[in-house]
Amino acid sequence: MKKWIILVSLLIAGCRTPSKPELGTRDIRVPKYWHPTVGGIFDFEPRTAYEGYFEMYRQGYWDCIGRYARDINYVPKKSDRDNAGGWLYEVQGDSDGYKAAEKDMAQNLKRFGKAQMAQYLKQLWDSYS
């Protein structure tokens, strides 16, 4: 009976298998201490720490994806992740974005393989450049 309950629940819920790689689709969670409601020593800047973190997160994310687009056999190194300069929220945003891209790429490479990912990244990169 237990097997049937599991099977029926799977049939009702369905299985979600992406047909193409998922890049940049996750929600960005900005650490609480960079939120504008907190205030603090960064209030004098033209943009908020929240905006700076968010912008650098995206930059770090797509920097990592770009490295994979140029070489699908790229092996991430800690020094690549920690190369941003600027305010602390910018450095953290860049590093967090880079780590998120590494995680996404590892999942996509496992799911789709190197050949398909290389082709997808080439199409993606060519369409934006």
C-alpha cells in the first residue's frame, strides 16, 4: 500500500525535468545586513549597499559563466572567485555570485554533459555579444 501512495503522489505531482540548462534562474538572497532598512556607515554612497551587492552578484555570476563559455573544461579556483575589489558588500556580492554560478554549472554539467553545455553556452554567449 505504501508503494502505491508514493507512486500516485508522484503521478499527481509530476516530475520536473528541465529541457535546457538553467542559468541565472535562482533568487538572489541579499544578506540582511546589506538591506537599506538597516542603515549604517554606507548611507553616504550614491547607491545603497543592497544595490551594490545585487549588481556585483550578477557580475560575478556571469563572469564565471563566461569562463565556462570560453572553456567548458574550466576548473574553478578560489582565486578566481575572490578577485573583486571595492566596498565589502561589492566583494561579497561578486564572490557569492561566482559561487552560485559554480554550483549551477556543476548541476548542469552533471545533468546535460559537457558537449551539450558547451553548445548551449556558445549559443548563449554569441547571442549576448
